[in-house]
Amino acid sequence: MKKLIAAILSAAMLITISGCSKGSDASDTSGSSETSDDTVSLSNPVKKTEDGDIDMEVALQYETDFEALEASLAKREVDNSLPVSLNARNNPKTMKIWNLLKENYGKKMIAAQQLMNLSKQYEDRVYYNAVEDIPAMKGFDFIFATGNTPDRGFVDAALDWGKTSGGLVTFCWHWNVPRDVDNPDLGRAFYMDHEGVKIENWSALNATTPGTKEYEVAVHDIDLIASYLQELEAEGITVLWRPFHEASGSWFWWGLQDSDKLLIKDGTYPDTFQRLWYMMFDRLENYHKLSNIIWVWNGQSKYCTVDPNTYDIAGIDFYANKVDHSPCSTKYNELASYSHEGKMLALSETGYIPDPQQCVDEGKVWLYYMTWNGGFIYDTGSDDNANGTPILDFYETPEPNPKRLSNDLLKEYFSNDAMLSWNDLADMDIPYGEHKLPQSLVNWKYFKDEA
């Protein structure tokens, strides 16, 4: 995943808790709305300027009171039968997705695929060519949604996937921040250091500290993401939201850095990750009151654990160094060891599809697995076969990456009752959208069938 994201980066770079707010007028509920078929108050509209940017004068009026937030969370009983978002509990459409997850957890594993190419979606072609089916959930990314020239391509793709195909939606965020907060012209990055592109002057701790430049960037970007999530909410689309992923590593600016690990050893770690997580949770849950979020915590370290009342699903990302279609039981047990008891567990990123029958046989049925994109699915002909463009036949059909899967393997896995695919969703109570093939697949299929 790091190699593929690096390639993308290179191209892109050239609970209502009253004690958590300063300024009670920071949010305005006058624009709250109702769904057409279920009466439910939706979130507080994000305040924007006339040119469509975040109104920072309003946004900065709200500050997270970390002490009050954590104290209030600690007083709440952990109820794994319901979403941690009190707003989500009052949104019938979100609850339908929640019930789908809970009813299938431990029995069926949801097939998921991270999206890459927005127009072609070659991964879908690999699946459909083999089994006339595709994964039930797609992974999207807010990677390009902030910065000087925001690109909402993934947002529009998620809206189309939900509305047209009735598929499940998950989002992560490779959060690009200024490489030098004092010199924004230097560009943005999310990797701490990649091929000479370094984040040189940015403090993750300052990003949670009012009055700093980092804090203003963080508030602006979080609120912009909130506005995109509200667009999905308005269409009744639930998002499995996975911010600050892979926090156990030092490659992302929000992850545990070498300096953090030294502080951990000394017992003086400043809980930077936790502050980032709580600030994100507080702004989306208590300030904007989004009702369509199911929270996925992907800290994957005991040093990044957060209050269990702030996440519904615990995820771990695992890329095996050799062919491995096992349930990844060691990783399952590892994740369970530092997650709150009873939380649903997900293989939130992987390089290999786990064998659903083995998962059942070993009692390690992940809520979902999400295979990474590109060469993790299709044949590129490159040495590591994880990067590059697909090798296509005359009909623009890619072949499966022979080092990772095959048509026969896909047929075996997708025919297993323990796998929940997109075809299965047709018989389930998905509260939004139709059940039509994505247009990119329709176009490819027409050309292939007519040729």
C-alpha cells in the first residue's frame, strides 16, 4: 500500500457533550433537515463563506475541551449493541446499515475493495469477469479533498456508488498537511519523508492546540471533510469512517514517531494520537452532529488506544510478505488483545483475500476485509506486481495478478456462503440507492459483449 500511495502522492504533490464547546453559538441548527421517508434531524450545516470555503471565524469558535470530553465518555456505559454515535442511533438509515453489520458479524465476511482509478475501476472488471459479481463495499479516500485545489472526485464516486449501486461505503483519509506550516507554498504531504519530500515544520500536537497555525489548518480541513460527509448523509449514505489509520507506524505524520516512542519508553508520551482522535470525534459528533458515521479505529497499537465510546469497529492493516490467504489469525488475536472487548474486528487493509472457509473453520470471521487496489488485484507485469497500470486485452479486460489471486480462486471464495458480496446486497434492506452495476462496468461490459 505504501508504494502505491507513494506513486499517487508523487503525482499529486508538484454523545452530545455540553462541556466540550467554547462559544455556544458556534453551530447553527436552523438548516437542519429531515429525510424524505424517515423523520430524523440531520447534522448542523457546516458554515461556509460566499466562495464556498470554510468560515473560519465561525469554525474557530468551537474548541474541544479534552478533559471534559474524556470525563463524559468515561461515565458512559459501553454498549456494543449500538453505534457509539448518539446521532447515528437516531438515524434509521444508519441503523439499517448498523444492523446489517451486526447481524452478519462472525457469520459472513463483507468483501471490500479500495478504489483507485475513478473512471475505469479496473479492479471491478477483474471480479466481474471471473464471477459476475463485485465486492459489497468500496473504499474511498479524502486524499485530494483538501489543500489549495481540493478535488472532490472520490466524494462524487462514493455518492454514485451509494445512490446508483446501493453499495456499502468506507472512507479513509491520507491527510495532506503543509510540509512547512510557515511556508504553505512548499506544498503538502502526509508521509513524514518520502523520496526527499519531507514534512519539515509541522507539529501533530499543535494541530490540537488552539492558537497555533497547525490548529487552524486542522480545524479547516476537518470541517471541510464534515461538509463532504454531510453530502453523503443527505443521500442517506452511511460511511464506515477510518481516520488516522496505521497510527502505530511513523510513516504518517499522525503516527507514532521515533520521538514519541522514546517518550513512551520514559513514560511521558503526550497522548498526541488520542488528542487528534478525540478532536476529530468531538467536531464530527458533538459540533457538526453527523448522523451517518460508523467509527473505525485503526490505531493498531496499545499506545494508540482510545475510549471505547468513540469507535465501533477496530481495524488492522496487514500486508503479508508472501502468499497468504489464511484468516491472519495472529493479527486477529493481536487486534483483539488491545481493542475493547466485544468490538467488531476488521481486516481494514490487506494484500491478499482471506479464504472465507478458513475464517469460519478457525473462528476468525472478520467483519470485512479490504484488498488494496491496483496491482494487488490485477496483473501489471512489474517485478513486485503491486504498482503500475494493468495489462489489458483487446476488450480492456485486466487479468488477475497471478502472484495474488486467480479466476478460480475468486469463483471459490465468492461462491462461499461466508462471503458477503454486492450481489448479496440485492436481497438486503439497504436504505439508499438502486442496485445497478457501476457505469464503468456497464461501459466495459457493453463493449465486450458487442465486440
